Amino acid sequence: MIGSIIDDLKREFSTGTVLHRIIIINVLVFVAINVVKFVLRIKGAGELDPLYYEILHFFTISSDLIHNLKHPWSLLTSMFLHEGFWHLLWNMLFLYWFGRIVADLVGTAKILPLYLLGGLAGAVFFWFSAVVLDYGGGQEVFALGASAGVMAVVVASGMIAPDYNLRLLLIGDVKLKYVVAVLVFLDLVGIANYDNTGGHFAHIGGAVLGWLFVRQLQQGNDWSITINHMLTRIKHFFDREPQPVHRRKRETTMVVKRFYQKEESSSAEVPHQDRLDAILDKISKSGYDSLTKDEISFLEDASKQK
């Protein structure tokens, strides 16, 4: 049975969308950390071995700057790490629901950079708020989870298609902009009530990044291209394969193979960029329903190319 599950995960990771891959990584990390927790609790005869927290904190960001400088990978690993089931479940559901809207309208190549940048912004907001407000009471506090990256995707979806209708259980159709506004407001309420203050500040950081990401996109500055180029270079470095000079320019525009199925080049976006920016700006001002059939068709074609 285990072998069959592993085969299914491998197949889904290799053939699924970037959203599926991010979700799979988060789930696998969740399983791994809880297996470690289970083993160490059994070892401690019901008491959790302190080693567990050493392992956990090895991968999480801290209010202590020295810890973060000694564990720079924690900026990345913390945004894929969850301890609690409900924390994981709601983050992954929100990522999938709102991520599909972003992917359908502006392309799947935007999802991973948006998620990563949101997570980094959340880490900065968490650390700064922890230092300034000292809600740890002088004690070192840690942050983990995908919430900041997910909030970046959530806010980006609301910026791209504010009048997109979502059907909510027991409520009915609600415009996306109101759902996003409520989610952001709940984080402000959490901060006001001093409830999981660091986590809510991280969410706000992700939300701000999502807003900035789409604003820049509407102005013709696609941050995802830079991030995807960087990820591609990292992949080539670890592949350790010689890259012919005449092919380097083309290859640096490819999306990371392990996360995307299709290639993307910045040159392919140039002829359509002005029209795409105009459509995104129209959606932001008047909503998705204001688009003509020709504009909707163009947007769908553009998302497939990305």
C-alpha cells in the first residue's frame, strides 16, 4: 500500500500543476515532522523529547536575528512547514482555491514566485514586529507555515479579478474582493486582540506583497520572470551540466522543470504584454465581467502559454 501511495505522489508531482506540487511538498513535510514528533514522544515515554524542538527550530524563522543568520535556509523551509493538521488543511485549501484563479487569469508561472515572495515578506514582517513589539516577552519566538505565501496568492487573486463570484456554503455568491477584504480584516483583528500576533503580522506581509506583485504586473513589471530565472540558474548549477554559450540566454528564461511543465520565455511575452497589461488594468477597475469575448479569449490563450 505504501508503495502505491508513493507511486501516486510521484505521478501527481510529475504531471500535476505547480499548485499540486506546492501542496504535495507541504503535505510530505507535515507527515515527516509529525513522524519525528511521534517517534520522539514514544522514546520519551509520553513526554516529548526536547530534541524535537531543536529539529523544528532548525527549519523555522526566529525573532532572534542571529538564529536567522545562522539558519538562512529557514526563510525557505519555514514556509513549507506545518505542525498542526488544521493549519495545513486551511492553508492548502486557500492556496488551491485562490491559486486557480490567479493561474487561470495570468498563468501558472506566476504562482511559485508569488508564493515564495509572499513567504519572504511574511518572514520580514514577523521578525520586525517581534523585535519592535516584543510580544514574546523577551523570549525567542518562532514562525512557520505557508500562510504568508498563501495570503499573497489570495490578495493577488482579489486584485486581478475583484468581481469574480465565489459560491460560499450557506451564503451563496460573493464577490472575490469582499472575501479577500474579510480575510485581511481578520488578521488585523488578530493583531488587535494580541492573538497569534506574529502569525497575523506575517499574513499582512504576504498580503502586502500580493498587492505589490499585481500592481507591478499591471505596470508591466513581472517579478515572476526574475524569480523564475533565478530558480532556473539554481537548477542548472545543481545539474552541473555544461551550458553552451549560444544557448544560455534562452535557457535562463525556462521555468524550473520540477515545478512547471511548459517553457516560458520573456521574449514570448513582449508582443502581447501591452494588451495583457491593459486587460489586467481593466479587470482591476471594472471587474472580470466587463471583459469582451475577444479579451477573455486573449486572456485564456495567454494563460495557457504561460
